[in-house]
Amino acid sequence: MKPDVVVLNVNMPVLNGFEAAREIKAALPQSAIVILSQHADKHFVEEAKKLGVRAYVAKTKAGEALIKAIEAAVLGKDFVLFA
């Protein structure tokens, strides 16, 4: 598979979202990655950006922002909403 966008959670059973993002970016650098997480913390956002994640959305904001975050990520734009 060569997805245009991948939505990951930080807390996942086998690989955490950051580890998965690292592996996805290495194998599929053209895929946009969006993190959807319960961790509403700027340190998590900074770590995600270092890995090439385009968008980071707190789960509490998912209803209002997830589609916008996905659209931005696919267009190569950054999107962050965690507060």
C-alpha cells in the first residue's frame, strides 16, 4: 500500500505512533502523517514534527479539526490543534 495520508495514535499496542511515523516516513516519504492523540502537550508536537508529521490533533478536538488536519497534511501544510 502507498497511502496518501496515515492517521496514527501515539499510544498503539505494537509500535507507538512516533515509532510508526519514523518507519512510514522511511519507507513512504510521500505519505502525509497525522497524529491524533490524547496527549495535548507541545513536547509531543515537537517530537512529531521532528519525525516529519504534518498534523497533530488532540482527540478532544478531533470532531472539529480532524478533516482539516488531513486536508492540510495532504497539501503539505502543517496543522496543529492540541489545546
